[in-house]
Amino acid sequence: MSKFDNFMKTIGNAAEKAVNEGAKLTDLTATKVKIKAEQARLCERYEELGRVAEQLLRSRDEKPEQIALALDAIDRVNEKISLLEAELAQKKARHQENDEENEGAN
């Protein structure tokens, strides 16, 4: 066998290994993506459960201290979100005004 034939055989073997490794990685990645999708669905279900539980707990007259603290923490986060949403609205309005001024100047 000539050096060229040996070289071509080596290249062919390397290409075959690369294809096999690529297929293996694709297969593994596809399964990992499926796992992440199911984990995201699980998070959504936990979120739904949390919302239902929150409503039930808020409707109770007496709440254990841990639950009251958790509900207060939720309220604080919701307040922060409301403030940030208001800030975002202000920034959007300001940017829109600037864009309109720049368009009028051109």
C-alpha cells in the first residue's frame, strides 16, 4: 500500500470517527434538551401549585408565623416588581420621546 493510500485510509477513519462522535453528541444533546423541557414543565406545575396554595393560605384567618413571613416576602417581591415595571414604562416613554425628537430634527 502506498503512502497516499495509507494517508487516505487514515483520513477516512478519522472522518468516520468524527461522524460517529457527532451522532453520539447529537443524541446526547437531544436527550438533555428533552430533560430540560420536562424540568421547565415541572417548574410551571410547581408555580401553579404555589399560586393555588398562596390563595388558600391568604384566605385563612390564622396563619402560622412561617407562612405569614413567606406571604410577606412574596408581597415585597411583588411590590419590587411593580416599581420596576413602572420604571420600565417611564424609560420606554422617555426613549420614545427622544426617538420622536430625533426624527423631527432630521
